[in-house]
Amino acid sequence: MTLPEPLGETASRTFRALLAAGTATRPELAEALRVTKQTVSAAIAELEERELVEAVAVQQGRTGRSALRYALHRRAGWVAGVDLGSNRLRVAAARLDGTIVAERLVRNPAPTVSRDWPDQLELAAHALAEVAQELSESEGGLLGATLAVARAVPVRRDLVGDGAEGVDERLLAALVPVAPAAVWTENDVNCEAIAQLRYRPGPPPRSVLHLHVGAGVGAALIVEGVIVRGARGRAGEIKGLASPIGRGGSVEEALSVGGLLEAAGHSAAAPLPAALDDLFAAAATGDPAAETAVADEARGVALLLRDLTAVLDPDLVVLSGSLGGRSELHERVAAVAAGLAVDVVPAEDPLGDAAAVLGAAGLAADLVLDAVAPAR
């Protein structure tokens, strides 16, 4: 399968307007686009021929005339997000308007702070193949997939259409059985931030600073719906910054799961999340080493937030990750941040562990839409 050919300018604008509205009649689209009804009718004819839109209802007008109401075609195709996490992998399928239509979760049977997981890619491909089989009759073909990965992605490109030079060949080999038309990779923390714009309840914030604290530490900034990637695609790669507290040489060495467990005298090789559960339980019961380690962790994250927000001044700060997403730590971080006069109160991620895969699926939908209906 290949990505569909780009639509003409008017059909592209009409398609985007229809996706934004959910459903619309031709008169409504003509008014929204400020074009004639005849122009919209021609665009709708092109979109119907391509099986991108279909009539879903007949609406009776006030003058007695009826109008067809259009929506995204039920078989217009779908996209996938794949989150290759260290503790589990997730797959989510979405329509081109971002609506999630299927999900899969595969847990790592022996998760530790190590990011290595044998057969992870093969298991992800198997889960994606299951979703493809489930959706083949109802949603059409798989148009594209985005893989959320725990590393910097200097340049986002279609690994199928633009070539895979310098790319881990296992990524593409694992996806051969499901044959998506396009495959992209994106940093997992960037995907988490993207999910805040599309799937977080309420109006989307103008700027989001997303801080992930887990097996690794990373940040992402989105301003007016656009990821700030930096000149070399490494914006948000904060793991090498100097440790803000008296342990570890870098932010990641000090504040990651491994750094916290080591500081508390707990084994970094113990299975997760049980190792973290035991550590926080020990801190809650007054164990001196555990309490000191957790208190230092909260202070370190709050100091990191103070410095990042002082430079970036975001509307919203979201904490996530196997550490950042824990309510026990979040409460401590918020309290310390308040004492440091951090202007933005850090929020817990309402999307939880699913944020990265939702962001990856939403990004795939946007990238396919950019190819099919280019914004001009």
C-alpha cells in the first residue's frame, strides 16, 4: 500500500474543514470556506470518488429543502501509534480525524530499569497485525504508523518513502507483515506532549512543557501546536544536564528510576513497578534512607522545573513517567515547587501511561493528512 495521491487545493481545504467539523452539509462548508456551493459540490464529488467522505444523513432545512450531511468515510483508512516502552508496549489505531478505534497493550514480563526488551519489536508487530485484522473490514487499510521511541529524532521522515539510511533495520523488518504505507519515528516525550493538545480534556493550551521522569529523563515543549525541535532536533534532551541535587553527575543519573533506587539502597535490577512500590512504602513508614532519597528526588525534579520554566515560561507543565506520574512524588514536587516560587503548578498527566501511544497515533493522523490534503 502507498499513501494516496494529494488532493487538489479546494478538495484539500474542504476535507480539512469537514474533519474539523465532524459532519457538515455542503452549504455549511461553503460558508465556512467562503466559496460557492458549486465549488464545494465539485470538491465533495472528488472526495467521494476517493472514498474519503460519504453522506451519512439527510438534513431538512428551514425552507423545506433537504441537504446531505457528510462525514469522514468509514473506510477512508486508519493510522497507528506504537509506544515502545521499557515496561510495556502499546498500540493504538486512529481514524484520520484522530478518533481512537482500537488499542492493544503488551506488558514486559520482566520489567527493570533497563530499556532492553527482547522481542519487543516482534511483539509490537504482532499486536499491530491483530489490530489490522480487526479493522480491515470496518476502517480500510493501514495508511501510516508512528513509533514513539526513547531517543532523539533529529529529522522526522517517512522511513518507507524517504529511505531508511541510518535507521535501525529491525524497525522496518518487524513491520513488513502489516505493510503500512508510511512509517515515522518520534521521540516518546514529544509524543506525550502532542497527546496533551489532541486528547487532554478541555481547551488546548498554547504552550506545554512536558517533563518525563522514569527510566530516563526528558522534556518536550510545544508552542501553538508545534513541537520545538531545535536546530539539530535535540531540543528537550536534558538528560545530560548537571544534577540539581547532591547525587549523580547528570539529571538522568540523579533523577531516573535507577538513580532513585540506588540512592535509597534498593536494587536497580529488581522488577518494576514492585521495586518502586516497595521504596515509596518504605518512605511512607519512615525508613530514613528511603525518605531521604524520595525527598531529594522531589527537590531535584522541582529544581529542574524551576530552571526550565524560567527559560520557557509555558502555560502548562505536565509530569509523566513511572516516577513523574506517581501521585506520591507529584504531591511532593508540587509542594517544593511552590516553595521555590515556580509560577506554573505542575499537573499530573490525565492520559497516564497511554499518553505516548495516543500522541503517536494523533501524529500519524496529522502526517497522513498532510500528505493527502496538503495545507496550502
